[in-house]
Amino acid sequence: MDKIIKPIFVFSLIISSISGYPQFPPAAGQEGSTAISKDSSVFIAYAVMCEVERGYKDISMPDSGYVDFGEEGNALGQADNNIISLGDGGIATLGFHVPIYNGEGFDFCVFENALNDTFLELAFVEVSSDGENFFRFPATSLTQTETQTGTFGATIPEKINNLAGKYRLFFGTPFDLEEMNNIPGLNVDSITQIRIIDVVGSIDDSFATFDSQGNKINDPWPTAFATGGFDLDAVAVIHNLFNQDISENREPDFRVFPNPVLDHLNFESSREYHIELLTLEGKIVFKAHSKRLVIGMGDFPKGIYLLKVSNDKGCSIRKIIKK
């Protein structure tokens, strides 16, 4: 089944290249943002294991020592602002009771504790299906690299993609395993571990880290504190094998159209389902139990919504774009 969000991103990038201003989804709460609230009902599970290799407070000054704020258990369960700091280049490896799989749309979210929309401490995200080989999401940073972002400097969310920490406290950065499909050695339908690696935001050649296009990633640095580097709050799961999408492995017996939608969203099925339409912040704006229905969306704000279709066999979550 084709995923509907990719063309939007591609279209944005084409327009951005024409206008000269690179554009990815904006901050939480803004039109077109992909941030998902910690309270959203799309989350069905959380990390249950976390192992951390601490990084330096300041990698350019090893005598500064390692960060020491928080405990590994703080990264388990729902995002609650009880965090563990990774430090420069620190690594957190998280495990789950049930493997994550490549469902429709986003599959998991990573939460950081940024206090506003621009003080963003970033991290790479990698996934593994065997616990040994990890593969990195193709991160992009289009932040300028002529001037170092200072310790409390700002990062524009629209200029970064596929980096954890893009969104403020209690709003997760979502990741779609479809982007990792067909990588030899990775089974996107059975992800057992997720690895979070702090981005050393220095633009100094000696310490810099790079995105998938070879760009230096410029974020607040140095952060020579006990809480330095990426502050991991939680990893939340949207699709796992216990709650497998009811439309997987067979033709779905329901239709949702049109998508994108302007005025009316139609749902048709041969059986009854419980249907909820949610904002990315987790607010339910429509719910019903039916085989067929029409959802009036003419007065809804433009943006991305989540349609949750469920029965006793499981649930399916579809991304809906309101034009």
C-alpha cells in the first residue's frame, strides 16, 4: 500500500529548492508539523530496556569528564520529562517486549525534553532486527555551518529531518520504517532494538558529525553540563507485532477516500469498525462505530490527521491530509 506522506515531503523539497529556502515539517502545533503528543492514543507500547554509553560533557576537553544526569530507567515508559542525558556522542540502545514492524505511516517516536521550539539537541536514530547490525535513518541537516550554534543557540526545525530532538518537550519526533525498507540485513517488520546517538553539534572538523548528505550538523555546542547532549525521555511505539495492522498480509476490507481530503472523508467497509480521527496532538475530533460513514472535514484546519480503525483483531492507523 502506498504511503501518502512521502509525496508531500518530496513536493516540499522541490518547492524549497526553487525558492532557495529548504523546508521540512515545522515545530509542534504549526500547520504541517509531524510532531505527535505524548498523550496520543496511537501509541501502544514503550521501550522496556535501555543501556547507555555516556559521552563527554565536552568532547574537545576530555578532562571535563562524562555527563551523569539521569538513569537508564528514565528512558522507559511514557514521556514524562524524567530523562537521561547522553553527552557528546553518547549512545542509548533500547529494547522492546514485542518487535516493531513497518505499518502504515509512522512506526515509532523519540522524545527529547527541549523547553522550546528552537533549543534543539539532536540525535541520530538507528534500528536493528538482530541486535547486532544497526542501520541509520537518512538524516538531513540544512542548518548553516559558517557560525557555530552556541550553547543556548537556536535551530530552525524546518531545516532538519530524520533527527531525534526536532520537537519540544512532550512532542515526539516520528520515524517511518518504510524509509529503511530493502536494506540488506534489516527486517523492517521485526525491529527489536532502537539506538539513539547524540549528535556532536560542533562545526570544528575535529569533532563534527555529518548527515546522510555529508553536511556538518550544527546544534547547541558546547553543552559542558551534567545534562549535556541529547536528553532521552522516551521511545514510543505505534506499530508492533502484538497489535499488528488488521490490513496486513491480506487485502484490507475497508476503504478511506479521498486522501488528501478537502471537505468529506468517506469510510466504507463490509464489517463494522470503531473509527477515531485524531489530531497529531492526540485530540479525538471524531469517533463512531460503523460500516459506512462520511466525516465532514470542511471546517477542520489544514494539516495531518490520524485515522484509527480498530476491531478485536487489531488496529490500523492511516495518515489523512486535510487540504
